Amino acid sequence: MKRISLALAAITAVVVALLTAQAASAAGVTASFTKVSDWGSGFEGKVTVTNGTTSSLSTWSVALDFPSGYTVSSTWDAVHTGSGQTHTFTPPSWAGPLAPGATVTFGFNGSPGNFPGLAACRLNGGSCSGGGGGTVPGAPTGLTGTSSASSVSLTWSAASGATSYNVYRNGAKVGSPTGTSYADSGLAANTTYSYQVSASNSAGEGAKSSTISVKTGTGGGNTGTKQAAPYLYMGWGDPPNPATVMNATGIKWFTMAFILSSGGCNPAWDGSRPLQGSADANAIAQIRAAGGDIVPSIGGWSGNKLGPNCSTPEALAGAYQQVINAYGLKAIDIDIENSDEFENEAVQDRILNALKIVKQNNPGIQTILTFGTSTTGPTYYGNRLIDRSKELGANIDVFTLMPFDFGSSNIYNDTVGASQGLNNKLKATFGWSTTEAYAHQGISGMNGLSDQQEMTTTATWQNITNWAKSNGLSRLAFWSVNRDRGCAGGGVVSNCSGIAQADWDFTRITAGF
């Protein structure tokens, strides 16, 4: 009888222990993130871990997924390890168990600034909102895909226990739908992409599905909104009121110049004016209030540029993302010039890889490269830029030439010749038809007198516009609206064209593109 009583007592103790452990787990351990401060070039974050159970917590592990381009620069009150965009924090060596009902905090500094928030948070392999543990779902099955010229539609069978899914294109995560389908848009035409899907729940992410390959159809790809977008520069040349120009000409888009580095990998207008609260931000608000939109020009010929100052593609993509987030952009233009970017092969590759990341993180955004040319098409560095964009899978939408400053005596003929040369290069590189290649091309000219005293009259610009429109080009710009005012004999100056014309003639012609 005593032996039976002891056995019953032992069983009772085990049951009580199990129930206590289950109750403790149900009460949950949580982790919460707070952005304490943000000073533009960096930010401070704090995480609070709370033991909401009735038992001491011997240890914990918090994994934070950062948006692309952001990283941790210093940490306190925790041990930090990083892998890609995932940053994991564990207790320091001197920390003891976390008592029931107690909290512990740790902090870190990160860069760059304007941190938009975490992509994901995991506590002990599970949800930061409580609990942890559990079983991750298995790999989804039945993955299939159909395509158009610029998108792939995926479907798969539901995985048991899944609350969301993760879609991977060519190994990089591109979406997190909650259902069993996903539309991957903004893709290049006539291109093969590989896809996998995994399932997630509060316990974490499960294994990936088998890989499928899907080839997009022929067509123009994602050339997005056709843009007639002359340059507007708020830091130079008596900048006009954009709403006045829009009302007078019918133009809807502007290319806003120039986003540069304000020091390190931090974007600012002209390297000095902030993204918000500046004359540039006010102009963008006016343009949008009048029914228009903008594409920023990042780079240019002079100044301290982001390409050389951001040390990795991820950091550069993060700088671009700050600009995209600041204005909710549909397109970005990288004006890649001079020996520090265009003629620097490492920086060329960094820009292309950064734009690839931007495209993955912002489905549907249009990416544009603007660069110089010879009268017969791209130069050595232009050809390299195009070749590398294909090799790296950068998925650039529009290649825009700047056909001026080659001492031309016939700017129309040389603009057409340069554009035809680019067309041949794009066809050879990407396998596009003539029409498809033109749909990925743009022209960025110079109105009136150029630096080399080349003459583009309003009649010549009308002919260039007609040619670009009839051949189906995707983009037309000129430098600049600030100069789109008459001053016959005025030379090459910032606030007029140097020729006889009415105000905004070139903008009015461009609006007809």
C-alpha cells in the first residue's frame, strides 16, 4: 500500500509539473521593439523582454529582421550576432535567469537613419508577441506558375499549420502573402526566373518547396508609366513654380535633381537639403496637388554621390529606399556619370546590385539608368553597364541616353544615331525585338545651347520628340525647365536657354510626347 501511495504521489507530481509548465508557456514570454530616436544618419533601438510566466526563464534569444540596407553598429546589455539582414541578441554573460513577471531591456544603435521599422521579430524561435516554441509547417507542395511579359502568377497547395507564406525569386525573398497565391510583377520580358515557397507560423519558417522555373513572355517588360519628365532643379537657376509651368504647358511629370550624399551613405537634395521640409519636398507636394508626379535624379555629373560613399549594394539600396519611402515613388532615376561612378567598374556593379535589391523590395517600381553616349551609341562604359545589368539580373526598366556635349553640328541626327546604336545593343544583349528595345529606352537632351555650344532649337526638339514618340520610347527629358526661358545671345546660363523662345516652349513640346 505504501509502494502504491508513493507511485501515485510521483505520478501526481509529474502531472502537476506538466500542468504548471503548460500554464507558464500559455502565459507567454514577449519581446517588444521601440525606436528610441532617429537622427537621419542613424537611430537607436530598444527591446524589452518580458517573462509573463510563473517560472524563471534561464535564457532567451531575440532575432530581428531589418529592412534591406540597415545594420547594427553597436549594442549594449546583450550579445549581438548578425547574418545578412537578421540580427540576433542573447543575454550577456553576467545576466542571470529572468524571474517570473520580470523584464529586461537591451539596446543598440543602427544605421542609416529614417529607420522604417522591423521586417520581423522572433523570440526563442517563435512569435515575439508571446509563447514561442511550437512546430513550424512543412514545405508547400504543388507550386505552379503562369506568366505574362512582365509578371508571374504563382499558386500552391496550403501547408498544414501555416499562417503566412514566403515567396523566393532566384533565391531572394520577394513577398509574404497570407494566401496560397502571389503575383510577382515588374519583371523583364523573355526572361526565366526560378521560384520557391515556404510556409510560416508563430514557431518560425518551414522548409522551402521544390523549385520551379517560369519564363516571362515577349513584350516591353515593365516600362511603367511613359514619362515626359523634364528636369526641375530647386537649388539653381531661378527655379520656377512647378504648378505655374504645369498649368501653362500640360506637363505632368518632372525629373527632380539631384539626390547626393550629405555625408556617408545618407541621401539629401544637393547633399544638403533634407528629404522632408525642403524646397524640393514643397515642390513635390505642389506637383502632386496639381495632378502630377516626379522621379528623383540620383547622382549627376558633380557633387558627393551615394554610389561611391555607400560601401555595399545593401547600404546603397537602403539609401535609395529612404528616398522611395520619403515620397512613395513610382520610379527612380540613377544619373550615373563621371569617373567616380560611370567609369568606376566597382561602383557600376554596386549601383546595379542595389537597384536589383530595390526592385525586389518594391514590386512594380520603375528603375531608370541615365548616362552619356557617343553619336553612334553607348561608349565602352555604357556597353559595360548594359552587359553587367544583364549578368547581375538587375532588371533595369529604362536605359536613357544623354545625347549632347559631343560638339554636334546636327543634334537631331546625332540623337537618332545614338538611340539607334543603343537599340542595337539592347537587342543583342537581351534578345529583344526592335520595338521591345525602344520600349526600354529614353532620351535626355539639352534645350537651347549646350556646354559645347551645340544648338537645339524648339523646332529641332519637336523633331526629336516626334521621332521618340513614333518609335515608342519610354522616356523623354531635357535639361532643364529652369533654362526653358528665352534669352537670345545670353550664352550658356542657368536660368534661360541662350536662344530666342517663349517661356516653357520646350516643356510644352515635351508634354506632347
